[in-house]
Amino acid sequence: MVSVPRLVVAAPASGSGKTTVATGLMAAFAGRGLAVSPHKVGPDYIDPGYHALATGRPGRNLDAYMCGPGLIAPLFTHGASGCDLAVVEGVMGLYDGASGQGELASTAQVSKLLRAPVVLVVDASSQSRSVAALVHGFASWDPEVRIGGVILNKVASDRHEALLREALDESGLPVLGVLRRAPQVATPSRHLGLVPVAERQADALDAVRAMGERVREGCDLDALLALARSAPALPDEAWGPEHRPGPGVRPVVAVAGGAAFTFAYAEHAELLTAAGAEVVVFDPLRDEKLPVGTAGLVIGGGFPEVYAPELSANEPLRRAVTELALSGAPVAAECAGLLYLARELDGRPMCGVLDASARMSERLTLGYRQAVAVSDSVLAVSGTRLRGHEFHRTVLEPGAGATPAWGLHQPERRVEGFVQQGVHASYLHTHWASAPGVARRFVEQCRG
């Protein structure tokens, strides 16, 4: 059995202050000298970057849709190994999950799978006594969800705080913190949420410090730590990438990073390394060459549309990527990587590996997807089933090549993506921990 003190930070709805409180708690406890393990419910890539700044450890996702409920506790235990405390930031409202699938992928489900107490962050800006009815409803909705206390956010004054505390006295749930109404901590947003840490490192550090200070001043850290320590032990079943390297040298797998390509799950690099690859990160905005000895290329998600002029201007790297792809080397591209491999993005020349054109649009494409590989590729054999998600405001024309990557079955049936030579390019984000054979297959292809 593994006993890691842990808290899940949830809210009745999006916009209540979960990110501020969760990141602030991580920073505050790390400031006390604790080793804090940061986690995020759902597929979001951006919040974990702020969590990593607060704790000095990789932010990790816990997504019960993509990885399955059975992997949540093992993935958590893997990430939290050796830590004094784990803080898990929820997604949307506490009971909101995958559309039409009950509690699946909700914060409530994850809290139950982790047997973790929940701290409910309530936006109290427009209520007083009604807060008790709200909290009572959330606390009693599912008796398996243990709400251990409340943090009141956007409280206007001492008088407002007194009214809220008086009301909550009747609920039986302790008030573990009160955050006054204050100017928003500088965490700018754009079309897909917060601006990633990699694009504003110094400002992001300042924002995380400010969140930590607000939480230190407004929350009872001792009571929160005691609540975290009340979580029971979890079975000792930590997830881990299987070390199955093949014979011979370790092939170099170049992984795109930098400000334009910030979307990545920590487990992907771990799986590639365990499969025998030497993972080398490069920045397509700055580096004019691929890493020496590159045998395979992984280009994940991010914001190439924001950096289209700079990516286009780096002609030497675009040529190197094109030459690698035309050589038949394995290339795995997700979302932003798909756009980078296209002929053009918003009129700017890209790598031209794919005969497709991309542009920004007003429409947000967002949601979980069930997918099946419709052809053999460097990632999967035909018929392989995975779950993933789409998250973009761009349109690619055409949306699929002569040999598509995936057949999608939710919310509508369609084919999507491109498989050509060693290239697998798609809008679909996947979590390889749910199918470790993907990384092993990719590295085996890199060995030739």
C-alpha cells in the first residue's frame, strides 16, 4: 500500500477559481519545503505548466476517458512517488464529465478513484446564506465523494465573510480559506485558454508567486495538510513504462518543444526512453537543424498559428524536417505538428510534407473522441483502438489524406489525418500510457 497525502481541488463550475487555488496551494506548500506532486484532471496541457513552475516537478494529467478509470490511481502513484503531498486540480464543475457518459472523466470520479478528500472552491461574490445550500447540495449529491472543506473565493469584505461563515456553520463543513475579491492574477488567456508558461516564463513565475501568496494569506495550510493526510492508503500499483529496449544503439527521437509546441504529456517521453530511445528536445523557433543523428521525430500540440511567421522564416529547419519525412523516417505529429507539416498555415509556407492547407477559424473544435486506426502506421497497426481528444480553432483542407490516420466514432463518424511513408499526422491528441505499444512500435520503426 502507498500512502501519499492528497487533496482534490474542485468547484461547482468553471471560473470559480480552481486554478488560482490549486496552483497557489502547490506554491505555498512547496514554499514550506514539501515535495509537492502536481496533477490535473482531464486532458488540458496548459495548467500543468503552471503547476510545474509552482512545484519544480512535472505536471501530470489524470484523464479517465483517455486512459480508463483503472489507470488513474497507478498514474497518480507513479507521479507522486517520493512526495510529501499531492494536489490535484479538477476540471469544470465537480460532477461534470464526458458528455452523455455519466461521471466518466469527472473530478468526482477521479476523487473516488484516488480516495482523496475534496476541497470545494466556491465563488461567493453574489451570495451570502445561499452558499450553505449550494455546498450542502454538492456534498450530498454523491455520498462516495468526500468534501472535506470549503475555500471561499471573491469575498467582498469582513461583513460578507462573517455572513458566509455563519451560513456554513450549519453545513458542518469547515471553511479552510477565504480569498478576498482582488484584481485577477496576471494569467492572460487567448483562444484555447491560458497562455502557456513557455511563452511567458518570467511573467508566469510572478503569477505563480502571487497565487501562492494569496493562498498563504487566506487559507489554513495546517488544516489543509491535515485533511490531505487523512486520505487512506492506495494499493501499491504504480504505473511505469516497461523497459524493453531492443538491441543496438539508442535511436535519437527528436521532440519539438519551445513556445510553439508546448502540449505534451510527461509519460510520452518516459515511454520513448523506456523503449530504448534517446529523447532530445529541440525548438523549431530557434534551431535551424534537427538534433544530430535524428532517427525519428515527434511534433506535439501547441500554438503554431501564433508563431506562423517565425516558423515559416526558419527555412533551414523546415527543409530538414521535409527531408527527414521524405526519407521514410518515423514522424508522429499531433494537432500543431499536423499544421507544421502542412503546405501552409494562414498563408505562411510550412514544411509541405502534407498536401494540405491550414487556417484559423472562428469555430472551436473540442471534445473526446473514440478512434480506430484505419491503416498500418509507425504508431499502430490497422484496427488499433484508442481514445483521444480534439482541441483546436484551425481548419485543415483536406482533413484526411488518401490513407487516413483514424476513423472517429464520436460525435460523428468520419476519417481524419494522414498516413504516408513514415508519417502519422492527425488532429487527435492521445495519451500513450493507455497504449504503451505505441511508443515501443515507434522506437522500433526508428531502429529500422
